[in-house]
Amino acid sequence: MLTPTYQTLPEFQLAGIRRWHSFATAPETIPPQWNEFNALPLPGRAEAKVTYGATCQMDMPNQRFEYLSGYEVASFVGLPVDIGRMIVPAAEYAIFTLDAVKDIRPFWQE
């Protein structure tokens, strides 16, 4: 069982790969997204100490959601045009820390 920490965070920006996943297959389709993300030579990626997996939006009628594998950036300026962007608003967040993307399956099933 994964236990979150709760943190109030200021607004920040993420850059990375955004993809749609079905609820049923997400444990199988998210790890390859992370593999692709980790292989990309993105500007500022080498300096990023933390990566984020974030749900961007939900499509409940079709049982799917958009998920971003990304890292924090100070600005979107200079990023390739095909890189996903997300502004995360200031709020209190439940933060789950995973050692490896393969650990997402038990998280998804809880």
C-alpha cells in the first residue's frame, strides 16, 4: 500500500510527454510512456532532480485519462513544439513517491 504525503505547492510548470490511457490498460501503457520520456534529450532535463507523473484531464464517458510524464521547468520557452506542457496550479496535493515506473501497478489497483 502506498501512502501519500500531503504538500501545499505553489504554481509550477511541467514539460514532457502527454498521452491518453484507458483506465483498464493504464498499468501496461504508462511504463512505455516513461521509457520514451526517459530517452528524450529534452532541454533542462539533465538538471531536473524530480520527475512527475500527472493526470492532465479525465474523459469519464470513454473511461480514459490524459497522463503526463514530465519534469519541472522554469519556462516553456525553448522547448520543442511537440513537447507536452502543463501548468500545475497552486494547491494542496497528495504526493505518491515511486522508486520505479514498474511500481505503478499496485498504486493503480488501490
